[in-house]
Amino acid sequence: MSESGKITSSHLSRAAVIYVRQSTLAQLERNTESTARQYDLVHRARQLGWPREAIRVIDGDLGISGSVTGQRAGFEGMVAEIALGQVGIILALEASRLARDNAAWYRLLDLAGVCDTLVADADAVYHPALFGDRLLLGLMGIMAESELHVLRARLEGGIKNKAARGELRRGLPVGLIWGETDGEIRFHPDEAVTGVLAATFDRFAVCGSVRATWLWLRAEGLRWPLQKVAYTRRGSGIPEITWVEPTYHAVHTTLTHPAYAGAYVYGRTRKERYLDPSGALRQRARRLPRDQWEVLIPDHHPGFTDWDTYQASQARIGTSIRPQARQPGTGAVREGCALLQGLATCGTCGRKLAIFYAGPSRCVPNYYCQGSAELVNGRGARHMSVGGQAIDAAVAAAFLAALAPAAMDACLAAARQLEDGHDAALAQHQRQVEQARYHATRAERRYRAVDPDNRLVARGLEREWETALRELADAEAELARRATARPKTLTPQEKQAILALGDDLGAVWDAPATTGKDRKQLLRTLLDEVNITLRREDPGPHADLVLRWKGGAISELTVPLRRRQPAIRTDEDTIDLIRRLAVHYPDAVIAGILNRQHRRTARGLSYTASRVQSLRHHWKIPCHQPAGQEPEGEPLNVTAAARQLGIAPSTLLRWLNDGFVAGEQVTPGAPWRIRLTSQLRDMLTDTAPDGWVPLGYATQALGISRQTVLQKVKRGELRAVLTRTGRRKGLRIQIPAPQQGLF
């Protein structure tokens, strides 16, 4: 069927889409003819019968590979328009422009066949609904995908074959450059670059920490070289260097890059695909362990360190990383005073022991196991928790005893390392002065070479010369200061003093200038692990220590432990009393009641409001909540009750002691609580009834004792009132009728 026979009025009524794509930005920049040919498909669409206003160009996927799915917004939008029936024909230069992935290609063909959409290239027009055209389009898609596979296989095969010989020119880190012959790698010709790198490796060998090396570079004021280009091609010259402040990342990358150890490596990373949270397919590079690198050629070129030293350094850096659970490793040395941080393990379960600090100033180390807690008396308790002072002292003594034979040599080596480190920094400052002098001389030559009358150029060159001269002056001043601060070479007398100091390692170990971090760093040079097992149930509680030294030697120690002190606890009856008193009284009143009963705290102290409050908080006893207004019958203290009854508190207290007024006490010594009932209010009167006599007359009239009269009044056998005013205020008793004649 001819092209005109496949195109119908239905197709012409819809849009014609020109899909334009280049795989990479480099192709878009260089392969301009291919891009122009794709845009020229607009003329082909017009030749096929589509008007200019119905032709639309989709070029949003320029620079995106056709083998990556889910990242071509232009292609996905075109597929959506096809599904909606808005596209009559798709024009592309070839099938590989539309897709190099058969999944996307066949999805496009299925939708185009169902929605009656044509597909056209520079040669013919195809209808995906027709069997012959669909078969041909399918073959085109398979060939486009296989072409990509073949091209990639050829390129990768050549790359890997050349890399296996160590001749593939990849990006080199700063300080290394490619030579003229195949596979030749040389040092950077700038001595300032190689000098600071060599000083970095030397310093790491001394301190053993990336961070300490980085801090030393900053403290010495050394600059760090930064390469402007990642790599150079054959014959392209030496890369330009800029100098910046050293960063931790740059120092870490330098100390971990195998190229600095003279090794040629290839395939340290592997690309893998994954789905991001939005569901799009992404690609990332994952670092591989050393045994999975595709190419590793040790001693390929000269390096700043040898391969064996590099491997030991990587293991040393790995120990500074905090290990994961149940993984070997000690972690980086911290500033705390716990000597066995990262070295102590539990003798019961084998876990690494964690550390916490106790004491008033949080300076007493304690070790505990992070295993599952056991329930003891209803509370969680660790099966391993012990104070660290005695254990640290025992381990330090064993360490100093093992170190004694090499102590003197270690002292002299430390002094030599101090001198060597300063000499390396001083040499680098001298190189920086030479570099600044060269820049100043070059700026001067450029200034003198310009025409003096051309002031526009001369002024700029003059400013550059002045800047270079200031940098030279600063570099010379810094060099002079560093040279003045250089430590003096040890005299024979000073060496003898150091040797004498090595005989007393304990004084050096306990010196205030020796920090906890220094002690732990020294301890790790000989010890791999300290296993601790507690024996608290024995008559003499102790801790069994197993010291595993580097090299495989094992020694055992026994450290006596302090007996556990009995728990300090307040009496239960005191807690119950506070619980009952807190309902009625505030903390200060409760403290007074407890002191009147001669009660004491668990430490033998008298009670105060704050101590009562602390006890309440510990035992979760609610505090006293005073009521806003006391209703009738609600218990009141003596002062409040006397105020409402209109009498003196002393009078009411005397009536309470005599038993005429009913009151209650929560406990002996507690304040009286009086209920103002209607019966109590009726007993009080301003004037006594006629014939009612005082207590003294009643005893004479009845012929009984005073206590007997009071008991009869309490039992209700005699009627009585309390007179609260006048000269004859007090108790008035009614004498029974038969005895009234006596008066």
C-alpha cells in the first residue's frame, strides 16, 4: 500500500508530531547535522498533506538517552496524546530516535495501532495496525536495541582491555599526571603540590587519624592544591593548580585513594538502577569492596607511600568509624576519661560495653552492657554494670609494665617526630614563598611589557602586581615566624633527661598534660580487647579481666570490687503517714508533724518542706489542695474554728482538751480538726439560762468530783452550755430538779 493510501482524512484532521532527540548533550553540541535533519521532518509532514499549523515539534528530550525509561517527559507526553486520539502521525528520523528500549517501543506501537496513529520516518509511512508494517516496525525496534548493545559492548570491551594493561587514561587525583608513554604516571612537577601531599602522608603515619591530619594542616597554615580539570589528554600539558584551604573531605580522599600508593585501579564503583520515592527509575554508583575491583595493579607507578603501608592505613582508618551492632571495631578515640572505650566487652554476652559518667562532676567512668535488661524487683536491671576506676587503673598498670622495655626509645622517637613534623611544614612554607615570588616576578614582567600610555591595561596589571607583592610579603612573614618557632634540636643533656623520664612512665602517664585521648590512643597500640566478667556473688566480689594483646598474647587480671551498699529507704509507716497527711496539710505542716513525732529521713536528717515534697514526688503522692470555702461540718483547724465561733483559740483549745468540743487528729502531734456542726453551735451562747451553774458549784451540789461531772456531760447525762461572753463565761451546767432546793 502506498503512503497516500495509508493516510486518510481522519489522520489529517489530527496533529502531526515531529519527535526530535539526541542521546547526550555532547552529541547535541557536535552532531548538529543530525539535529537539523530531524527538524527538517517538518517539510516531510507538509508533503504528506498536513498543514503547517497542525504540525508540532517535540524537542524536550534533547540530550536524554532513549534507553532510559521514565525520564523522557516529551516522549511520555506524546504517548498520552496518542492514547487520547489527538495525534494522526508520528515522524522521526529513525526508530532509534523514538526509543532504544523495546518495552517503550512496543507500548508506543500498541497504542498507535489501537488509536489509528501512523508512524513515519525519512523512508516510508507505516501503520502499526497492519501486520506487515507492524512486523517491520518490530524488527526496527529490535535492531535499534541490538545496535546500542553492540556499540556499548565494543566500547566497554576496548576500555576494559586497555585498563587491564594499566594504560587507560582516566582522571588522576591532584599530584599525579600522565606521562608521554602508554600507562606512564608521574608526579606533578610542582614541588609545592608534591610537598604538601608527602607531608600529609607522613603526618598520618604519626597521628593515625584523618581528622588529626586535617587539623594539623590547618594549624600549620598550609594550603591545599586543587586541580582545575579532572584529567588531561595526551599532550595537553600540565593541569593548572589553585590553592585553597584544606578540607576534611579532600584529606580523606587523598589518604584513601589507591593511586597515591602507586596502584592502578579500575572499576571501583558499579552502576545500579533503583526506583526513587516517586517511582521513577534512577541510576547511582555504588562503591565496591577491594576484592571486587575489576583491575588492581600494585606498584604500577611511583607513589607517596607503598602498597603495604596503604593497606595498613585503610585498616587504621576503618577502625575510626563507629562500628555497627555486633560488628568488630573500636571506633574513634573520644575525649572522655574512660580508658577502655571501644575495647571493653561483656564476659557474659560478648557485646561491646557502653560508657556513662557518674559522680558530682560527671567524671567517674562506668561500663555497662547494652544487652536486654532483666527484671529485678519489678524494675529493669542490666546484667553487666560496673564502675570503671579500679578496672582502668589495673589495665593501665599492666600496659605500663608491658611498655617499660621500649619506653626510652619511644620518648626519643616522639621528640624526633615533633622535629620532623615541623621541618615538613617549614619546607612547605618555603615552597609557598618561592611560588609567591614567581607570581610577583611574572606580574612585574607583564606590567613592564605593556605600553605605559595604555592606562586601561596598565592599571589592571599594576593592581595584580601589588596583590602579588602583598602575598609575597605575607608568605615571607609567615615563613619567618615558623622558622623562629621551630623546636630546637635536642642536646645530649636533654636526651639524657628524656631517657631518665622514660624510666618513670607512671609520671608521664599521670601528668596533667597527658589527656584521656592520648592515653586511649597509646593503649590501643598494644591492646585489642579487654573482656570483663563480674563475680559479685562471691564472698570477695571481683572482676575477671582477659587482656588480648596485639599479636595474640593473652593475660588475665583480677580486680577486687567494692561491696554493694544497702539501699537507703524511708520507713513504710512514714510514707503511709505522709500519704494520709497530704490530704489535709501542706508540706511545711507535714514536716512539723513528723518532727514532733521524732521521725527522721532515711539519712537521719530532720524533715523540711522540700524533703517532704521530694518524698511525695518519688512516691507519687498528690499535694494538698486547699478548699475555697469550708461548708458546715467540714473540719477546720483551731484558729479558723475559733474565728467562726467568736471565741479565743486558747479557749477552744482548752475545751478540746476538756472534751466538751469534739475534734480529731490524723496522728498525735497533728493539728486539731474541728467540725462546726449545728449541735456545736447550739452549745455556745452569750448568756447562761437561769438556774445553770458553773462547774465548781455543780461538783458541790452533786457531791461528785470534777472529772465525774465532765464525764456525765460528755455522755449526755447532764445538760451543759458554753458561755462565750461576760465575766462568767465558760461551762454552765443544769442541775437536775430534785437538787434545786439545796440552793
